Amino acid sequence: MDTSQLSLFQVASEENEELDIRTEQQASNKIAYDVGEKIGGARKDMAALRKAFEENNSASLLEEIESFSSALAVEVVTKNNLFKGFSLEQERENEVEPAVARAKQLLIQRIDASPADDSKDGRLKFMKAAQHLLALMEPVKTLDEFYTLINEIAGLLRNERTNLAYYENTFETLKTELGCLEKGSEEWKQKYNKALWTKKTLNDTKKAQEIGLRSLGEKFINFFRNKASYTSTLTNALKVTTWEELLSKKKKKQPSTRKPVWERNLPDRPDRIGGAQSPIEKPEDLVMFFDFRGVEFGHYMGDEKGMEHLLRSSEAMMDLAELLGVDYKAVSLGGTLAMAYGARGRGGSALAHFEPISNVINMTKEKGCLGVLGHEWFHALDSRLYNLSHNSKNGKRGFASEPDTLGNHIDSFLQLLFAELIDVIKSGNSIGYYENTNKPGERWRGTQFKMVYKRHGGDLFKAMEEKVKDASANLESQIRYYSSLSYVTEKDIEKLKKKTERDIKSFAQAIAWYHEEQTGERVERIPYPSNMSNYYQAAIALDKNKVGRYWSANLELSARAFESFIQDKLKAAGRRSDYLVAGTRDGLAFPMDEEREAINKKFEQIFEFIKEENLL
């Protein structure tokens, strides 16, 4: 036997032994066992850390969580978690005046939901500030005590902004000058008193900066520096006179059974046509071939099903790499991505999911074989690009499909490309619909909408077309005028846009009412010309007109569009890869026709740039 060949087999065997990290439950498995780096971040591990932090918001525990995952730290360091100890019921037990309890509640509501500073130090500072505020509020029971509290916090916020270095230098200068003066002289006394005052200012500043209340956010700060904000909050609180009034709650609605608004059209079994043969025979091969960080199997995953997932997913990953024109190892995103099979389930009907905290894609045991790997892989890439743009020092989860959130550690051209992608995805010419919300007996006054309705012979779409055109022209004119004024802000411009939108919606309701008055026909949906794409309109409809809720969020819009892009590339090559992607020829959830073609072209540009920059 060739000794060099034997040596190679021995090396491979030793590497496999190092990769094998199977659990006790997987001891007898031939295929379905964990390999590579322990992925960590399992739901039970994260749940234990979350629970521990809820019970003890300590700096040492936060340090442990930061070491485990900065993304998990972002999840636990929130206003909701840090102020769980505050409740109206507890305030009542502590004999706090109801108006004071309400004032405390309103003050807490002004705090940012999470720290604006997405860093380890920023989260620690936010936590310490929240803890100090709770400690300050706890003994406050009367209005007089609350007013004293307000003054104390206002002082801390002012002192926090003080230039510490200036007063440190001033104090050192005064000490030097005092040493040169005759002790007890008038000039010495003046310098001495100034030194005492400077020292007090120094101590107050150090204390305020250590507490860091300004980290609680601008809305919180505005309460103390904006008289109108302060007055409106206290006026609201003082309306409460009894605990019964404060604690009264609306009856909760009975939970309804949720039905999926759309279901993916999937084949009975995953087929594959074309593409190279997979060499994967065991989980170690998957790690070595694609450079995945690790592979994890659920304890209920048997060898037969495990082998199916290994083979199918490896074929799909090979297809993906070939279609994108990258090396097979590139699909592991620089060795940062891990794979899991039936190991990290969330319950429900999801076929798969991507976890940004642990950077792992989990395919469900039974349904994960069907057409969703491409979708989840794009989420992983989306997350990876965001992390790279922040030099991987961010804790907050983010995605390149939210281009405005990208950092400056990556070429700004990528931000432009993703901004263009989102624009192509959302923009277009389509017909939108307003729901008819008119109630029986409701009437609309005015003549303008009646004239427009009659001018178009009762054609609701043409009437709306005229209204939208006129309203848009008027809005553009207003924006041009107000933009020339120095005191007008972006917020003011947004108010103008929202006012125009409300005006158009009101017009739609008015002509729907008038149409029913004239014809006796009630239309449930009023059509109008939209500058949104059909794809975006359909997504908003799936979200029950809640824009950006889930289906119409950039994250999901771009991932589904990527699926379409990949399936079209497969079709053009005469190939099929159902484990990777399937069922995208459905206008309810995917882009179609010219819109789809335009999106595909933009994806081609994005991936050409990503390859040029060695980001994949």
C-alpha cells in the first residue's frame, strides 16, 4: 500500500475526529451528529441567559452575555427589560399618589426602547442609567417629592454636559496660584473659594457622567429642557385622581385563530436537474467542503433524514455557488455561517429560519427540504454585509437591505446598489386600493368630489387618477416653496406628505359614498393609480395594509426577490434545484414579468460588485 496515501487517510481521519462534537444522545448516530464549532446560542442557552438577566441586571452578567453574543446583549438591554421592576400595582402597594405613579410611568415612556450607542460600553451605560433612575424614583410618593426629583435629574443632565477637562485644568491652575499667595490674604481667600466651587463642579460632573442619564435618549432629555414637553406630561399625569381610574383596563379581545395569509406552492418532493454531483457523505464533509463554521442536528433527527438533508443541502449550496459564479466555500460567508437541521425549531409552520445572533440557518426536519434554503441564505448574506459595514463591531442586528443603516467600513457603492435595489423592488406603476370604510348612514359634504365623479361618468379609477395627479402636483409645489425656507425641517416635509395622503384617502371615501348614493352599488375597494410596484402592492396586501410589517418589509421583499432571481437563473440554465428554491411563479408573493426582470438585473450588478470587492 502507498504510505503517502495512508498518511493522507490518517490526516483526514484525525481531522474528522477533531470535528466530531456529538452529544450523548447522538452517540450511536452514523450521520446525524454535530460537527465543527459548537454553534451555541441554542434557544435553551439563550433563554437561560435572558432569564438570569431579568432576575439580576448586573454588569458582570451583562459582560458574560456580551462574550456569548453581542446580538443577544442588544436583545436584553432594553427599556422593557430594565424597567420590569416598575409597575402601577407595586406603586399602589407602596402608597404612592396615583398622579405621581402616572408621572413616573410617562417619564419612563420617554426613554429610548434601546440604547442609541450600539456598543458594549453604550449598553452598559444605558443599563446603569436606567438602574440609577429607578433608584431615584423608588422613594418618591408625593407630588412635592416628584418635583424635587425632576430638579435633581435636570441638574444631573446639565452637569453631564460640563467640560470636565476645562474644570480639571482650572482647578490645577488655582492650586498652583494658591501656593504662590500669602495664606489668609484677601486674594488668597478669593482664589480659595473659587477652588472650592471648581472642585464641587468637578465632583458633580464626574458623578453625572458616571451615571450617564443622557444615554436614555433625546425624548427623555427633552422632558427636562423643553417647557412645553414638561407641562404637557405633568398635565396628563395630574388628570389622574384615583387608583381605580389609573388601573382600569379595557377588556381584552378573545384571541382569534391565525390562518396563514399565503402559502408557498411547493412540490411533493424536492427534485434536482443538472449541477455537479455532491461529494458529501457525512457532516464533517459539509464543514470541510464549504468551510461552514459548524453543523448541528436535532436529537430527533435520525440518520436517514439527516443524510437526506446533508445531501440535498450540499447539492443546493453547490448550485447556488455555480449560479452566482463563486467558489463553493464562498457560500459559508467567510466561514462565519453554520447550518442546523431540525435543531433549533421555533414551532409553527416555518420551513426554515436564519438566526442573526448565532449566524446559523436552521432547516426544519420535515418541511425544510422544500425550496427555502435560498431565501434564508440571502438573509444570512444580508446580515453579513451589514456586519462588515460596521467592522463586525455592531451588536444590533441589521441588514444591507436597509441601506441607510450601513456603516462606513465598506465601499459606499454597495449602499447605493442596495438603495437602487429597494427602489426597483418598490417603485413602479400599479393599481392600489383603499378599503371602503364608510358606515351606514354616513354622509360626505362638499361639491368638488361630486364634480370630479360626474366629469368622469362615474368611473372611480379615472376620478381617483385626477385627484392623485392634482394632489401630487400641489404637494411638489409646496415642497419646493417650503424647502427654500431655512427653518423648515424634514419632519415638516413629512407632515405635508402625510396630509396629502390623508386628503387623497378622504376623497376616495367621499366618491365611494357618492357612487353608492347615485347607483345603489357599494364598492368595497376604491382603485387608484399608484407609483408602487405590483410586487410591493401585493406584499402590503398580505400585511393587511400595514406597510413594512412583515411581507412588505425590505428584509423579506429582498429575500423573496432573490429567490426569484435564483430560480430564473436555474431555468435559463435548464436546471432545477427544489431544495434551494421553488414556487416563485406566484404574483401574490413574488415579483413578476417586467418588474422581475428589472430586479434580476439589479441583483446581477450587486453580485458582480460583491465579487469584485471579495465580499463573498
